[in-house]
Amino acid sequence: MTTKPRLGLMLMIAAFIGLVGCGGAAEPAGDSDAPDPTPAAVADARIPGGPPQVENDPPAGICEDTANILSRVDRAPQAMFRALAIDNRVGQNDGDGIRAVRFAVVGNGLEYLIQEEEAPYCILGGNEPECGEWPRNAAGRYLWGAGGPVVEPGRYDVFVEVIGAAPDSLSGSDRCNWNFAIQIE
């Protein structure tokens, strides 16, 4: 692909945006019949309509070098993601033979930590089947867990540690862990 078609397309898009933005002459200040927005209306305009967009190449991570403690990360539709974890010597249901799953999210000045001791293991807490909804504060802003700090856009590193009830037969450890990066828009 050459750069000339891209440049032409970008110029067309910029021209279109400029035309839309200049759709009419601006009204002089103070001549509008509409009342000034209230502080609450201005604050409401900044509240997102849906959960923050989490971008990554699907949540990565599996327990490596283990024979029995098995885990993976799946997306939770309204609550980012969750870890599924089992010890296959105990059973095949989420949580069988697992004591806990720890999550840590670090980046942009944030150090969010949570330990889930019952399946489903949800990064934002809660034990609803699909991890419930992403928690919000009274103003409607999304939080890192109930009562946690407000979610801000940026890059974060996610660390997951699965703790089994017994040592794995291959690794000899009762835990496995992995990490991956996410981008929140």
C-alpha cells in the first residue's frame, strides 16, 4: 500500500470534520434562550455510558509448567474479566481444589490488589456467575472494585496468581502465576 491514497483519505476525513464543525455561524454569547447548564449536568456529561473499554489481545495467561493446577482468564461481559481455575485431581468445576486467586493491577499510579477465595474469581470482586457489573461510585464513575479508586484511561499490567489447596504434581508448588498488559480507553 502506498502513502498517497492514505494521505488523500486522511485529507478528506479532515475536510469533512472541518465542514461538520463549521456547520453554521456561532451564536453570540448570551443571545441563546437555553438556560446555562447546571454543574450536575456538566458532571453527568462526563459519566461514561458503559464500562471502560479494555483493549488487549485477548486476555492471555494460563498456568504453565503445572500438571494439575490449571487456569485461564476469560472476559466477563460487564466486569472486565475473571480467572477460571481448577485442580484436575479434585474436579472439573471452577474452583475445585483452589484456595484463592489473587489479582494485581499496576500502572498510572494505581496498585489495585484483590484476593478472591470463591469461584467465580472476578478481578473486580463479586461472585455473580458473570462477575456482575463493574462497580461505580455515587457520581456514576467506574471504580477498581467496590469503594476503590476511579478507573482512568491508560496502560496497566495485570498479574494473576492461582493458589491451589495442594502442591502440583509436576512443579511441586501450590501456585502458578502469569501476567499481561491491558489498555483502558
